[in-house]
Amino acid sequence: HKLLPARFITSTGHPGFMNAWRMLKKQEQLKRGPKEKETFRRTMYCLPDKHAKLPKFSSSDLAEKALVQEHQDLGFGYPAQDYDSNQIPRKTELCLSLSGQDFEKYISEVLYPNLAGKKFDIYKIDKQRRLIRLAKYTPRAIKDSKYQGSLIIIPYAKDEERPPQVLYRCGEEYFMHQVSSTTSPPYQIPLIGTPPELPRPISEGSAEGASQSFISTSSNSAQESISGKTHAYQREQPPSPPIVQQQVILDLTNTVIKCETEPIHAPSNPKDIANEPKVSAKCKIFEISKFLRMQIQDKTLIHVRRSNVLSDVLKIYQRNPEIVQRDFNVCFEEHSRDNDVCHVPLSPHALFVQFWREAFAHFFAGNQESVPIIDVSIDPDFYKTLGQILYHGLILLDYWPVKLSQACACVMILNTCSDRQLLTSLHRTMSDQERFVITEAKREIRSGCSEFSMQTTKSLYQVLRLYGNTQRPRPGNLEKLLLQMSNFYLKQKSYWALYEMRSGLQSFISDFLSHLEEQDVFSFYSLLTPNALSLFEKTIYMFSATDNSIHEMEEKRVKMYFENFVMKLNCETLSTLLVKWCYSDCLCMEHLYVRFLANSISERPHFDPNETTLTLSSVYTSQEELHQLMMSELES
């Protein structure tokens, strides 16, 4: 018994084995886990507003990294204090003892000083890539929810501007897209790849069989009558409750745009589906163009040389100003005036896309966005004619060249632009190398330097001089210089061109421009800019088999392959896909169709842009096979 601890010796001096066992058992029951730490870490990311693009955080794509840097430059993105010495953002440390009020104060004063005076909401990202608003904004509630992902902060100024409870990530550039809370479930915006439930005619044009006249820039011209082709794919729909939708009414007596709420009932007859109004986010600019489209006259056929599209189109609009009030088809084939059978009429989309590509190449400068160039050799009426062509494309097809700088579009349409939009457009106008120089300079600022390094100073001189700067850049004045540069380069330097383009627009829709705001221009651009998820919302899939057979399963697998392919495309390749698919390089089409060819295996994809239809085989052996065939078709 002398070998046992004293506590195991009974009062009688003999070992108490049972007593020892009970004491050890009791001590084991009294053991506790480790003490909870006072802090924990979560990734924090702040968007400039609810309309900002949400990056793919795990992506190594340079465009995604540039988007993060763009948000950082505006004072948002990751908290500046969380960057380590290698400029890699770390998770933010949160204190469990903070109350809701103290936590919000910590976010707005310490993490993001730009949020001072603003309200904000905090969201989490679910498995479907949706943003779900948190129920309670305290560190304790965040930790107890067991959520380990990124926390997204979205600021807003007024209560009516507050983001909804659920936000969807949309597209290659991932615009934030709001699903209306007044939309009934059968008509909600579908998830990735789900075909829309309300097919409508592919295009809205003048009546079939309308007479056509002929306009040409050369003596080799002829006349031809074109009957428009439209078709609608129809599907049976279950009865649905009425939908309350906001509609924009154009009052011509006082040129005021009104908003009214009207019930829209689901069609009882499948044949009437094509005539039902579109259930989607409203845009004032689209409503204006829809109204003006009703005044378009009969179609005409215009003939241009494929090798000289830019000059031929300019001559047509300058010599025939009335063409902006007419619909048209275009023929690019060069043939004898009397040889009518050689006419190959194409959609106006084909002409506008080719024209603006040449215009941007010769008279604009920029990278992701382009700004008009002022040159003494440019004809005085050139930019005014561009404004008329912008107007014509808008009212005919809802077409707009989205490569045109959004800040310039705001100045042209509204005659004003916010500082934030100017900075964003300047960033997107710069080349990748120029953006890298700015990024490196801001990295040095975050490190606490009082002066830039010699190499950074030299690089900044070279870059900023291109945009009109003549002052020495220092850490204390860089943000001010960037704002001055954006104002000079995007507004002042190009103002004559933008004024002339505005006058071309005003000659037809001046009464409506005064009712537009910068948010309307942003919504307009976000709806037209090509991105994958927005494209899927417009896509209708036509399966050859609908009986839940093995054939239908194979076609749905091909559908998945196709969507995976589209999701990986960059903006430029996505625009190429759209041109092949529907002649247009922006999302101005009502619908896009994917048809599956029965009993077809690994055939080359076939595009029919006249019918906005892509035909795929029912079976492809793998994702890689479809990818190779699609890329081969796009590069052909």
C-alpha cells in the first residue's frame, strides 16, 4: 500500500481500490473541453453597392483579380488592415463580446471607413451561390450559425434602396441580380440552365410581307421584297396565380414616364403564351425604345460592301436621314444591280455588330471599355451620325455597343456622371499593365510609405501622363489625381464627341432623356452585357425526347456539358458565341434556343443565327469532346 498515493489509502490504512476507482471516474466526469477563445476569424468582403459585381474569390483569373483590386481602390473589398506582408488578404478577427451596435460600429469605423454614415446588410453565400441576408448581425450569432464561408457586406444610403433578402450571382462578370418579391413561383427567374417558362417570338419587327425599298452606297443595287421570319416554341403551362408587375407607361401629352402596378394573368391557352408580356426586371431605356419601335415604318434593304462597312454605313445615314425611322435588312454580297437572286439579306444585328467593331478600332481607345478619340481629321458630323446609329440600333433591336464606356454613356445620355462611375470606367479603360502600376502604387500606400519608390514613381509618371496628369504623384495625392484624371479623360477631353453623339440621340428622344438617372444607365448596361447566367435565363432547351427515357437523360447530360462550357468563357469569347448564335454581341435577344438532334452522336455544333438556334447532338462522350467541338466552331 506504500506504493499508492495517499488519497487512495483508506482510513483503516488498507488500499481502497473501489474508492480509488470511484474518485478517478468522478474526475473524468468533471473534465471540461478547452476554454472558448474570445475571438474567431471569418473572411469579410464589402461591395460598393448592391449592383456591384461579385468576384469569384477562389479564381486565378486575372479579370477576377482586377475586379477585387477595383473594389479595393474604391475603399471596399477586403479590409485594408487584413493584408499581410505579401499582400494576401487574411481572415478578419472578430470579437465575440461585441454587441450588435458595437459590431456595426467596428465595421463602419475600423474595417471600412467609407461606410461612415451609410447603412449596410451582411450576407452569406449558400451552395447555390446565392447571397442570403443574415438574421442577426453579431459575432456570437455568426459563430453559432456554424457558417465558415465569406461574409459579404452591401451598403445602401436610403431604406428604399435596401437590397432584398436573397440576391443571385449572375454571369461571367457576376452582376448582382434581384428576383422580384412580387413574382409568383412559376415565373421566378430560373436557376442555372433552367429554360424560361414563357417562350415568346424571337424578334419583334414590322408585319410580314411589308414592302421594302432599297438604299445603296454604290450603283450596284437592286430591290427585293423580304418576308420576315418569326417563330415561337410553345410549351404547356400549368395554371398559375396572377402576377403583380410594375409597368412603365409613356404619357405623350407631357412626356412623363409613369409607373403603374397591374395584375398580369397567366395564359390559359398554350397558344397564347407567345403573346404574353415578358416578366422581367424593368428598364426605363428599354421601355422608351419599345414605345418608339411602334412608330417604325416598313422595311428596306440596304446594300453595303463587307470590306468597307464603316464608310458605307456612314454614307447611308448621312445621305438618307429618314432611315432611322425604318426597319431594314442588310446584304453584304457584292453583285450586279440586276441580279436579284444574289441578295442574301441578313438581320440588322449583323450590320451593327460589324460597324461598331470597326468604329471602336479606328475612333475609340481603351481596353475593357472604350472612349471616343478627338482628332482634327474627323469629319465634324461624324459623331453626330454615330449618335443617330446608336438610336437606330436601340429602337430597332434594343442593341447597344456595351464596349462604349459606361461613364461616357452617362455623360452622353444624362450630361453628368458620378465620381465613382468615372473611377470605375477609368480603371476598365486602362490596359492590364497600367492597372498593375496603379495597383503597385496603392500597395506601397497601404504599407505606410511616405514617398513612392523610385521605380514606382517613374512608372506612375509614364502612366498618368497618358491620361492628362502633369503633377508629381505622391501617396497623399494619388486618389485625388486619379479622380481628376478620370474627369478629364472621360468627360472633358471627349466632351465634344459625347456632345455630338448626344445631339444625334436628342434629335429623336430628347423629351425622354430628362427622365433618366444614372441607375437607369447602369441597369441598361447590366442587362445587355454578356455573362453566362444571364444568357442561361434567355435560353430555351428543346429536347428531342420528353418521356424520361435514357435518351432524355443523355440530352440533359449534354445540356450540363454545354452550360459548363459557357461558364468558363471569358467576355470576348462569349461575345463571339453570341454573334454565331444570334448575330448580336450583346444580350438584346428575347430568347436563344438550343435544339437536340435525335439519334445524333458527337456531331459538330450548328448555329442558325436567323432562328437564334444552336443545334447539338443528343450524345457527346465527354465534356472535353463538346468543348473541343464548340471551340473549333467558334474559331472557324
